[in-house]
Amino acid sequence: MIALGVAVAAVAAFVLSSVYYVVTTPLEQRALGDRALDRGRPAPWKAVTELARTVVVGAGFAWIAAQAGMLTLPSALLLALVLWAAFPLVLLTGSIIWERVPWQTAAIHSGDWLLKLLLIALAVGLIH
């Protein structure tokens, strides 16, 4: 059942992430002007790669949750928050400090990661 949760989560997170970036990209462009990257429409191979990456994150999350005994919904959601703070949030703040990534861009990516991890936790917690 966990594999089903991971598959459902990966597809749902991919769709949610796509919608999220459609909504937030204009905000980033307005805030950064010429400094904003023009990501354009992704090539099909990038979409497939992103879906595969999300499956890997979902599988890793499910494995950690299973090993920690955190497959129930409340525990999985807590784990999602902890993993978000420990990894994407830390990495993205590092990109601001060391690579001069605009904080607006890092904040948008951070929000995407939070949504993905919470959605994966929701799917794994409900379907396990």
C-alpha cells in the first residue's frame, strides 16, 4: 500500500507544483524584474524528470516514515515539517547566503518543497 501512496503523492505533487509555479512565477518576476529567470515552458523530458524526482522524494519519505514508525497521518505530517526544515529550508537559505539567489526565488522554492512534502505525507499517511 505504501507504493500506491508514493505513486499517488508523486502525481499529485507534480500537478500541485506545476500550478504553484504558474501562480508564483509572475510574483517573482514582478519582485525581481530583469533579475528573474525566464523558465518558460519546460521541455517534456524535464517534466518526466521532475515526476521521477518526486517519486524518489516520495519513496524516501515513505521509507523514513516506515522506519521511524511515523506512517499515521499526524506523525507523517510532523515528519514532513521536520524534513522540510532540515533539508530544503537549510539548503535554500544557503543558496541565498553563498550563491546570491534572491530571497524571493528561494522563498518560492521553499514553499514548493513544503507543499510537496505535506502532500506526500498526506498521501502516505492516508493510504499506508
